[in-house]
Amino acid sequence: MARQPRISFVFLQIFSCEGGIQSYVKDVLRAYATNPALPPADVLLLRDGASCDNPFRDSRLTFYYLESPSANLGRLRMALILLWHLLRGRYQRIICGHVRLAPLVAPLCKRFRIPYTVMTYGKEVWAPLPPRQQQALQGADSLWCISRYSRDLACQANDLDPGKAHLLPCAVDGTVFTPGPKSPQLLQQYGLEGSRILMTVARLWSGDIYKGVDVTIRALPQICQRFPEVKYLVIGRGDDQPRLAQLAQDLGVADRVVFAGFVPNDALADHYRLADAYVMPSQEGFGIVYMEAMACGVPVLSGDADGSADPLQDGRMGWRVPHRDPDAVAAACGEILTGTDPRCEGSWLRQETLAQFSPESLQKRLATLI
């Protein structure tokens, strides 16, 4: 009996670190694993080890954990596994989960005349890439892009055929991210009783200042003039926190900024429900966090020149402002906290978000692309 051809996914890292890309990839794998119409798949993980917390161990996905003492050894192991299975005719397509792996995947696929897809997310493809990565992107028979903005920048910067670029947007689980009352325990834990709460969920890394936490802190003095009860809850960890804390101190709003640190995924919904506004004037490839907030009925503020145009539906669903402009952030936060704009209506935000970006929508779109 002939062996059923499979799909192969190859990723850098999914389970041993947290972030927007990792969350998105898990949603893609979940959509794949729960669709019996799709062929079985192998998933090769360059930097994850077998001890990682993998929720898909008992699914239709077979995992190869390639964590190695050196990056080159890991890549060699990945290449040998792909080569072995290609020699056996195991794969009908390879889906490359990051442009940095594309130069490894492309020559193998060309040698065996196997189509390959490259997944793209955001800033990693917004500027001209090194020649080998650019050539591997150009040679792919399809690209999956997280948003219109990211697709357009990637194609312009790297001379890619827009006809090969297909949208595979993020999804939000409406059974997890739901409206609800503010948790008295969390309000007490963070000292937020009686406060109007602005919130951001972001990595606080010095290389990710584009997330806009510093801009929101700069906007706080103006916001507090109109709303003296405002506090700003920042969820996330990273090496940029000392700079942000010092900025709040210098601006006289240190008592208004609460750094909550890392919050596990299963506690995020309770934290979103604390917020009166989700504020992240950023430059995102898409912005899963905006959808999570809106699914919880929380109005949102984003940057105005990035992939957030898709979850905010070109401003229909929230406020989009110049991402490095504290005055614009302050003005928009004032409108949100006033609460009279239709974009503050929580049940409508949730309804419209889930209509466009549910897990079911992702599953259908993924099946079409495969």
C-alpha cells in the first residue's frame, strides 16, 4: 500500500519562548491538526527540545525536536531529516516557517521538484534581505503573509511577485477571550482599585521599543490632567523595563505605571478585562493582542502605519494614531475614556472581531491555501 504523502512544516522555535509569532504559529498548527481533510504533517523545530510544553503531542502532527549545542549542528540535522524524507517521497510540500530557514529549504525542494511555501510575519521581511534569503523567497511557489501591510512591504523591498503572496491572518479564540467583570483580586494585587486602566501587553526588550510603551508613558501627564484616576498597567518582561521605569519617574508619573511582569497565557483574559482601553501605538505585522482585547470587549488604540489596519479594519474598530506621537495617543485615550464613541461598545467589538478572525475562519483559509 502506497504511503500517503505528507506536509512538512519547519520552524525556528515555537514552544520554548513566548511572543506574537509563537502564538500565531500555534493557532496555525491547531487549525491544521483539527482538519481531518488535510494530510498528516511533520513539524521540524530547530531550537525546541523534546522536554518543551507541546500541546499537540497527541495530534496528527509528528514533531522532530532539533535543539542542539550549536546552530550549525541543528541546521545540519534539519537538512538531513528533510533530505531523508524527500528521498523516500514522503513530502508533497514543505512549509518554511521563517525566512531565515528558507535558504536551507529552497535548494532541497528545487532538487526534488517539491513546491515550498514561506511564512512571513512582519519586520523580518520589510527591508531588503541578504541575497540568499531574498532568492529563496523569490523561488517559493507561494508566500503566506500575516497582513496586507506586511505583504506589500515584503514584496516592494524584495522584488517579490504579489501574485504569489496570500493572506493568512491571525485568529482569536472567542471561548477564551470573553468579556467579564474586573477581578477584585487582580485590582488589589496591582493597586488599581478605583482607577481607569490603560493596558499594554508587550515584550519589554530594548530591540522592541517600537511597541510604544514609552510613547504611552509620555502621554500620561496629559491624560492624567483630564482623568486623574488613570493608571497604566504594562504586562510583559524584558531588559527595557528599567529605562521605562526611569522615564515614568522623570515625567512624574511613576505612581501611575504598574509593571506587572510576565503573565501566562491562561491568565491573560482576566487581565484584559481589567482594562478600560488597550493602548499600543506600535508598528506591528498584524497585532494579535488587539483582537484579544476586542474579543474581551475592550476598545483599542494602535499605530496608523502598520499591519494593525487589518484587525482594526482600517480604523472602523478602533483608534489608529501616529505611533511615536504622545499628543495623538493622549487625545485618542481621552476619547476612549470618555466612552461616547461607537468604537467603545464592547459587545459590538467582540461580534465584529470574531466574525472576521475566528479559529474557524483560520481553518478554512488554511485549507484553501494548502
